[in-house]
Amino acid sequence: MPTASLLTAAIEAGAKAFHDAHREKKFLTWESSTEQYREGIRALVRPAVEAAVRVALAQGGHPPAYV
């Protein structure tokens, strides 16, 4: 199982990427969003990020070929 710091960093990166990909340009940036909003986005992406990290680690630390 990956370390907590690896998962935390991966979840943060995933949440920021999700926010940036789905926000309108007039909305707040990730950095200026409220912590409550960021926690919600982290919770949303957490299962997908955890699964992706597990798959990558199971393949020797390399992402699947289709990525």
C-alpha cells in the first residue's frame, strides 16, 4: 500500500486538476477556494486516485500503457 504522504500528494494533485478542468474562468482558482470546497473535491477524487496509485504500484510504479 502506498504511503500516506504519496496518497495525500496524489489526491491534492487530482483535486486541483479536476477543479482546473471543470471551473469557469470567472470562478476562483484552486488556491483561493475555501478549504471546505477543496475538502469536497478531494473527497470526490479520492477513490479514483487511490485506485490509480494502487494500479501503478502493482505494475512496478509505471502507469498502465493506455494512460
